[in-house]
Amino acid sequence: MFFAKDATGEQINLLNNSSSHRVSSSQNNDGKHQTGNRVPETDAPPYICSTCSSRFPRKADLTRHIHSTHEGETYWCSCGTPFSREDNRKRHMKQKNAKGEKHSPVP
């Protein structure tokens, strides 16, 4: 399992499908409670990689980092260039094919 720490130091299970934002209850000027406000954040990004301590502002960024850096499936182009993310390989092939070069994915 992958865990990260939020801005308060609380551990968060990254593979859990629950919302990544904590919700607080606050009062507006007329004394009524409002719900759904994010808890104020500190300057530090709230999601920290448990493997390399990299920090990310959003859960999705941390999850992408873990999959591309630490679990790393490699995506290859026919020119021999490796990519850690499929979207980067697709962009590479699109740019090269637009220039008239033949590039295709390698399974």
C-alpha cells in the first residue's frame, strides 16, 4: 500500500478511492455553519511520497509520480527511446510523425 502524509502529518491511503480533501465546518458572518470548505493549507504541499519524500500539491500528482517513478513500467518507442509514462511516448511519436519520421509504439 502507498501512504502519504497530509499537511497535518496524518497518513492517507493513496489507493483508497475516498476524497483526498478534508472538509471542515466553519461559520460565516451570520453565525450559520457552512460545510465543504477545504481546511487551510500550509505552504508545504500536503502529499509526500513515502519512498523518496517528494512533495506534491494533489493526490493525483503523487499517484502519477509513484506509478511512473517507483513502479515504473517502461514504454518504448520504435526508435529505442524509453518513457516512464505512456502519454509522454504518445507525444513523442506525434511530434516525430508530424516531422515525417516513422515512429510507433513497441509492445
